[in-house]
Amino acid sequence: MIDKTSLRRSLVRRMESLLASADDTIRKLKVNHDKFPDPFDQAALEVSKNIELSCRLKDWDLLLDIKETILRIDHGLFGMCDHCGRQISPKRLRVAPMSRLCVDCQEKMENRKKKIRHVNRESRSIAYNHA
């Protein structure tokens, strides 16, 4: 059995940490750097900023998942599969507490995605096969 209260507390702490990190990133990005005389130094700074923003975008997705999981806990939906409505196994929830699908539904979804990717790859290779 999953202790939802301690899980919720842990998720709230993780969410607060992500928000603090985002605030720190915003402060860093607001620092006005004068134009560097060397264009390579300027380019390095811009690349660094882009990498930082990419990392924050991933954190934003995680933050949304955490918020959704907290809401699921609060509304009594935590541990229920979004697709079939069955209980998600406690073992899966311990490993991946933000899971929204049971193992069976997750596998079915992944298999569908693989088939779609396979069909897309085949259609691209056929389109460029000009003999």
C-alpha cells in the first residue's frame, strides 16, 4: 500500500524545489551582459542560456506532472488507470508514482506508437526510393 500523505508531502517538496530553481534561472537570465567584443564569447553565452532554458522546459513538464499527481491524490483518483479505470499496481506506483496508466494500457500505448513510427519510417523510405 502506498502512503499517499507522505507521497503528497514529497511531491510538494519536489515542486517547491523546481519552482525555486526556476526563480534562480530567471534571475540569472535577467542579468544584463554587455555585448562581448569577441563574437565567440557572445555565442557561448547564448548557447549556455539556450541550454539552461531547455533544462527548465523539462523541469516545467515534470512540474506539471507533479501538480497533476497531487490533484489526483486530493481527488481520490491516484492509482487509477486513466484509460481502463483499473487500479495501477502498488509496485508500479512505488517505482513511478506519477504513472497514469496501468502496465497493460501503457504497453498497448507504446506498441501503437511503435507501429506508427514504423509506418512513418516506411513511408519516408518509399517516398525517396526513386530508381
